[in-house]
Amino acid sequence: MSEAVSTGLLDRAIKRITEVWRDMASSVTGEPDETLEAQMQTCLAGRGGEVSARNRAAKLAQTYLSQDEAGRTAFLRTLAGFDSDPDAVAAAYTKVQAAADPAERATAKAALRRALEPPRLKLLTQFTSIPDGRKFLVDLRGSLLKLRGTDKLLTALDADLRGLLAAWFDIGFLELQRIDWNSSAALLEKLVDYEAVHAIRSWRDLKNRLDSDRRCYAFFHPRMPREPLIFVEVALVKGLAGSVQALLDEKAPVQDPAQADAAIFYSISNCQSGLAGISFGNFLIKRVVEELSNEFRNLKAFATLSPIPGFRHWLDPLLAKDEPKLLSDDESASLASAFPAETGSAALAGILGKRHWWREIALRKTAEPVLVRLAARYLLIEANGKRARDPVAHFHLSNGARVERLNMVGDTSDKGAKESATLMVNYLYDPAKIEDWHEDYAGEGKRNASTAVRKLARGWS
């Protein structure tokens, strides 16, 4: 369903945009075989009025969209080539060095900043004057991120474009909206398309996620009113949820949200690849906590039910090389008894390689305490510098959450088994502690966790 919807949305959007741009571009005169560079030079020259400038920008955007991948790479490299004039920069810098007093130096520095500003920034900014121009630039950066590789020209272009988008999509410009079953069909299609954590399998599945005991909120930008930037799905339940399959069970009875005492954030999805590196998630969760607190006074806990996508990627190589001190002697003996193998590491690797191993009572009873302990170690001790090694853990810890509870068989999908051995984790957001926990992690790299998880992380050694 998602692939079909994605293709349909893309085709309709491109058709609508290109038809509008084609009408605008038709009034632009120029040589039929005009080069990309000449077309961009014409845009920079700015001859004529505002309407002419918009039409030229529309023609340039249409040129880009009409290209295949190789053509788009050439377009982006040509655009990136409109860099600062090195002679002008050198002359401006010489004036800064020669300035005799603070006032003269300030004037010289302002001139240096203007000299450093590459013409490509003006070209990029011109696209915002055309219909859906902001969306065009977001998608253009999405393509740029895929194409740039180690190309230094494209990397420089990306730095410029990212800076523009970060300013234009500042959190102060964003609007929080609730999405429900009464939202437009086009918007609901986009939820299906953009869901990145737990795929939406059908319209019935989507309706279930938008029922009265569920909430979905998204950030929108006024210049992209039909395009969610990021959205979060929330379940209103009693107690901390430990299984995403239970949360998404379409046959489960609808709960009375007025009786719920916990809001569980079970999926958060970025919708625009071109906004990668521009974070909205932390603001979104905090805003939604405020919204739900105001609507439901009975809510006592705000927590996630999150995947641990890097757990098996970290664990499997350690098991393969029989990493010393990964397992205690008792754990190794117990594992080898449940799944005959030469070592405890080989036994655990064998268990994890067995399809639906958790359904076998003996295997689960032996493997569960070991996996939960190792997951606690992975989340709270394993690191990339001061950062948590797991990307989802880093996201929530940096947003001011703490690791609250680990849940075995939290996600029994093929993806959940492959990535995290079915484990999921609850990250708790306490409105009174969010800022303190954020500062602990951002400043010292401290990862706050419940007493139970901290004890697990210390492990047997």
C-alpha cells in the first residue's frame, strides 16, 4: 500500500507543479539551446520586474525536474559553481586587516561578509517566489543529499541550502495540527506514505490509529500547508505499554481516553528527507505533552514505546567473536544447555537465528534475562563519544527523557526480531524533569534511567 500511495502522490504532485510552472515559464524568452549556466546567469541578472523574475525561476525549476539523475547532478554542480569571487574576498579581507579603528573595521567586516556570500544563495532564494517553491527546495536538498557523495562542490552547496532551510523552518514558524479521520484524504495518504517506524498496512489500520483513544499530531509550515514535516502517533492507555503489536491490534476494543493514565508515543516520523539535520522532534514531543496535559488531566505518565534499532548490529559481531566478559559463566552455561553449542555466545547467536525463537518457552526463559541485561548495557554504557550508541536512544535522551523500562517481545515483527531481538524500550518524559535530564545528557553525557534499568546495565561484572 505504501509504495503505491507514494508513487501516486509523487506523480500527482509533480504534474500539478510542472503544469503551473510551465504556464509561468512560457512567457520567458531565450535561446532554445540555452545552457544551464546561461539560464542561471539570466536569473541572477534580474532584468525586468518581479513577475519576470518569478517566471525565470519557474523555468529553471522546470528544467531541473525534467532531468534524469545524471542531468540533475549536472544541474546541481552548475548551481554550486556560482561561488564567491575569490579576488573580491581577498580584497575585502585586506581592507579588514588594514582598518585603523573599530568603526572602520566593522564596516570592512560587513563588506567581507557580502563578498563571501555566493551568488548561488540568491538563485536558491529566488525559487521561494514560485508556487510550491519552498517544497521544491526541500525536495531538491533531498536529492542533493543522495547525490553529493564526497563531491566538495555539492557539499558546499548543501551547506548553503541547509542554512537557508534551517532559518526558514525555524520552530517559531511551525504550526502544530492534530490529524484525525476527518482530515483530507490527501493528508491521510501522506501519513501512510511517510510512516517510517510501523508501516500502515491498510485504511482500517490507519482508522484504528486515529480512533478516539489515539492521537496524531504534526508540524506544518505556512508555506507548505499540505505537507507535514514530522508527525507523532500517540496511544492513550492505562499503564506503560510494552507491545507495539498490542497497541496496533485492530481487533482490540477502543478505550475511553478519559480513563487513560498514560500517553504512549509509539511512532515519530520525519516526512521530508530534505530537512535532514534540522530537528523538530524534540519540540514536537514537548508541544504534544502540553496539548495532552491540557486535554486530559488524568494523564500521569508520558512515555514512548521505542525500537532499539542498533542493538543486534552491536550484539551480533560480539557474539560471533565470542567477546570476553560479554556473558557471565552462569549465563553461558544456561544458554549452552538450552541450545547446545560450544560457547554461550554461539548458543545465544543460534537462538537469535532461529525463527520465532521467543515462542519456545524454554528458549525464551533462558535468553530473556541475558538479552534484557545486554540491552540495558547497550543503551546506558555503549557510546559514540558522549553520545548513546543507539540513534533512537540519543534522540530521546537529548530531548530530556530517561530510560524507564525494557520490554521483551515488544516488537515481534520480522524487523523487530532482526534489529532488536524483539525488545522495545519505554523512554519517560516527565514535564518537571525534561530540562534537567536534557542538560545532564547534553552537558555531561549522563544517561538518566530508572533504578531497575541502571541495575541491569551494571550487569554481572
